[in-house]
Amino acid sequence: METNERSSGGTMPDSPAKANNVPILQARNVSKHFGSVSALENVDFELYPNEILAVVGDNGAGKSTLIKILSGAYQPDEGELLMDGQHVSFKNPMDARRHGIETVYQDLALAAALDIASNLFLGREERRAGLVGSLLRALDKVRMRREAADHMSSLKIGLRSMRQPVETLSGGQRQGVAVARAVSWGKRVVIMDEPTAALGVKESGMVLELIKAVKARGVPVVLISHNLPHVFQVADRILVMRLGKRAGIAKPGEQTMEDVVALMTGASRAEIAAAAG
Ligand SMILES: Nc1ncnc2c1ncn2[C@@H]1O[C@H](COP(=O)(O)OP(=O)(O)OP(=O)(O)O)[C@@H](O)[C@H]1O
Ligand SMILES: [Mg+2]
């Protein structure tokens, strides 16, 4: 449990967590193969405190594989993971969660028939047995709904009733619930795989605002997206992946979307400009 040592050293001037140049989450030289397919080859990744880092790349570039390694769903064949400069290894998603890393997968993994409050606490409810237990469970439910409502309003997610089943929500509202759940448990890092895919303009806008709200709460975000305008709207840095490798880093304001497309496709700027017109 290397990372737990960090919290006690908060007042030291050179504490790793305080120094902004030490990545909160880092992967070094990570490779992952599936049979003969090389999904990731010697990839470096670093997420700094208080940033929104976008990960972009064509289909099959290795984005999901990378974030599955960062969230404990896959183990790398080679390479290492670090948090606050200390080695960590995640044997499963629970390990990553214990380190404060929460992931919103594209399929969201919400329980459709349960209400919003239950989804926010899914898998974390306290279990109590017996008659007294059933009374306490009822009280827990009231408390859960109140906490859920407070949490949703602190993130400016406008959902009126915490008792509404998730299956009756719109795509954007569901995304809001999934993100809110990740934010409430992701104490250190929130990772989102394609959170605006399949959402309309208004719903996407809400999710992008939510991503900024997470950052404003001091939690850095990894955003995987195919939507470059969305990426340029919120990201501080952009990690470009290509064919399982890290193609480069771009920054909105310093590079253009064309530069990013060039990195994604491996084309030179001149070729892109020629193709554009
Ligand atoms: N579980 C798996 N078994 C076999 N091959 C896999 C597996 N997961 C990923 N791959 C392969 O690894 C490569 C990278 O896949 P990955 O899902 O990471 O891409 P991606 O960048 O997330 O793509 P997309 O934008 O389409 O989501 C692909 O060639 C994919 O077919
Ligand atoms: Mg993917």
C-alpha cells in the first residue's frame, strides 16, 4: 500500500503529492498483446494533478486497452504503473478503486431497474440482517436519497427525484448518474471512456460541464473521446495514440485539430492541408 504513505506527508514541501510535476498516475513502457495482436507497445502515460487529459486515436489505436490497464481490468504484459511516483500494481478493478481510481465505461454499467440513489451507492451499501436490520435499511435508504440529492446538486446535475428508475432517464441523464457515481468514489482519478458518444448536443454539453466540475473539485480526469471539438473544449493536454503506440502530446491553444489528426493518422501537415483543399 505504497500510496497510503503519501497522505501523512502533506505538509512536507517536497511531498510528491504536492509537487505538481509528479504525475498522480503514470504508466511506463507498458505493452499488451492479445495473441498476435499488439494492442499496446511500450506506451508511456502520465496524468498530472488537476488536469483534464484527453486520449485520442483511431479505432483500434489502443485507448481502451490503456485505460483498462490503468483501471485494473487488464494487467500489462510489460511495464509498470505508479501513483505519486510510487509503484503500484492493480490485480483487478477493486485494487484500482482502493487507490481512488474510478472508471466510467462506455456501457455505463448502471442497474436500469434501480433508482438513481441506489445506483449511486451500488455495491457499497451496508448490509444489515434481522428485524432491526430492516428498520436500519429503511433509514439508510432515506439517508442515501438525501446524500444522493446533495451530491447531484453539488455537481449541478438537475434531476428532481432520486427515486426515478435509471431506465426512465435520457442518455445524458444516465451519463450524469454514471459520472456522479464515479466522482463520489473516485477520490484521486476519474477515467471516462467515450462519455459523450451517442449523446445529443445539449446532453454532451452537460457531460462536458460535469467533466470540468470534476476538475474544479481537484480530481484529474482522463477523457477518451473521438470527438475532437469536445476534446478541444475541455482538455488541458491531449495524448494521441496510433497503432498501439504513443504518437505524441498536443495542447489546445498550441496545436490545432489538424495537427492532432495528423498525429492520429501519421500523415504530415502538408498532406493534411492538401487533403483539406
Ligand atoms: N480482449 C481482446 N482480445 C483480443 N484483441 C483485443 C482485445 N481488446 C482489444 N483488442 C485489440 O487490441 C487493439 C486495440 O483495441 P482497443 O479496444 O484498445 O482500441 P481503441 O483505441 O479503444 O479503439 P476504439 O476507438 O474502436 O474504441 C485492437 O486491434 C483490438 O482488436
Ligand atoms: Mg475503445
